Amino acid sequence: MILVTGGTGLVGAHLLLQLTEGNIPIRALYRTASRINKTKNLFSYYEKASLFEKIEWVKGDINNIPSLEKAFKGITHVYHCAACVSFDPSDEDLLRKVNIEGTANIVNFCIDYGIKKLCHVSSIAALGDAKEHEPTITEETEWNPEVKHDDYAISKHGAEMEVWRGWQEGIDVVIVNPGIVFGYGFATGSGAMFKTVYNGLYFYTKGSCGVVAVEDVTNIMIKLMESSITGERYTVVGTHLSYREILFAIADGMNKKRPPVYATKLMSSIAWRMDWLFAKLLRRKRFLTRFMANSSHSHYKYDNSKIKNELGYNFTEMKSYIKQLAENFKPGSIAIKK
């Protein structure tokens, strides 16, 4: 039996959509019943509602040991997709609790229950820091603790350390490091870009980032789990796009006006300071942090040749994919891929 954590999130839900097409029993963790509806809606959209009934849902939390004891009974393989994604400095403790301690719990249970293989969903944020003479970041690029990282990146790096500990103790493991993941069904993460453009966005930056379709992420995860590969991690990035290209593609797909104003580094610097002030005065979450502002002007390049060579995988063309998502966007929902 397969266990999926994070089955009510973007990657986890799409993973369940694919796994249920096979013959292996599936069990998925959930924290609140209302969150299951997002995954159920995904199955309905793709006209696979009958497959949803194949999932055995178990209420639990990766930081709740008794619930994990129930979830791990009879499990042979684990896809660990659950994580906290936040760039707000006030969420530092939560990020460490969920991403590091939660992953440590999953690894410990995998060891105790003799799990055959674990697939951990990490992030390109957990990859190393390229030096000046290095044009791209690869799986072998070293993490430099002296470089300033945001709390999310630190927590995902810490989570990977827990997975490698499990590998050293005898578990077969694979790690995937996706870029910004786009796909249908969820309003967080990349989905926020669609809502922002729909509501009217005036600014763009020219920094670039690694992007990937959620279907590519889940396809690769399953292929890696079905292979004999162990003790490896893979950069899962389809291509690199500038934030300008992403926002323009979304605007074009929605028939909305493209953001007209280039936000310079100075403007971004002023914006994150104003956001900090308003967050303090209004006691709300941060929308723009210093790290986010700086990243929006940076050009990170990630080498995906390892996974392409290993699996012979061809990634989805992302500009048209994002535009198609935007063409089917509906207010109150999120980009819909047909």
C-alpha cells in the first residue's frame, strides 16, 4: 500500500490522481475534511470521480505521532508531499516544525515500519549556492551556510538532511526539487499570480526563475519510485522564465492588460519596507519580504540535465501551458487546464 502525505495540496492531489489509475491501494493523510474537497474537485474536473473513491483517507498530521502510527500500518511506499510554504519571517517556527520535524517523523516511521522506498518533495530553494564562476545550479552545488537564505529554504534544506539520515539508516530514498509549480486546482503558490493579474497588476520585474508543470513533477516522482534508483535527488525544472514573461502570459490568456510598469530594484526596496510597516500596524501577514523583493530581480539558472538523462524525460512547454491555464481562469477559483 502507498501512503501520500500532503494529498490535499497541489502536488499531492495531482499525484493521487495518477496513482489511483494503478492497482496498488492508496492511503492519504488529511487534517480537516474540508480540505479533502479540493482533491475531490480535482478528480471531478478530470472526470475521474470514481477513482477518488479508491483512496483511503486517514485523519492525521505529520507532527502527530499517534495518527502516523495508524497511517503507516500496511504501508510499503511513501510519497512525502506535505510541507509548509511561507516566506513570512513570522512563520519561522511553523516552517521548522512542519518541514523539518514533520519530515523527521516521516523518516523515523519509514525506518520503524521497514518502508521499501520514500520519495520526498523538496524544492529548488534547498539546492546549493552557485559561486561566481558557476553558471548554473545543479544537484551537486554545495549549500553555503554563510549565504543568507530565507526561512523556507532553510527548512527545506533541513528536511532533506532528515531524508539523507533515513537513507544512511537503510531506507531507499529519492528526492525531487521542483521549481515554481503550475497546475489546476489550488489558489496558493503559483495560483496567487493568476488572481493578482485578474484583479489588476501594474508592476512587473525582470528577474527569472525555474518553472514546471505539476504533471511533470508527479510523472517524474512515480517513475523514480518505480525504478531501482535510490540515494539521489533531481532538479525538476521544465524551463526558465522571467517574471515578466510569466505575468504577460497570464495577462494575455485572460485578455487582461499586461502590467505596464517595470518595478526597479529601488521601487522594490521601498515596497517591501512599506509592506513591513503595514504588516506591523495592521497585524497582518507579509505580502512582500526583503528576500522576495531581491529574488524578483535575480536570475537563477537550474540544470535539469540529470533527470532528463536518467529518465529520457521531455518537459512540458511552459509559456503555452501557463497561457492555457489563464485562458480558463475563473474568479474565485484558480487556473483551469483543459
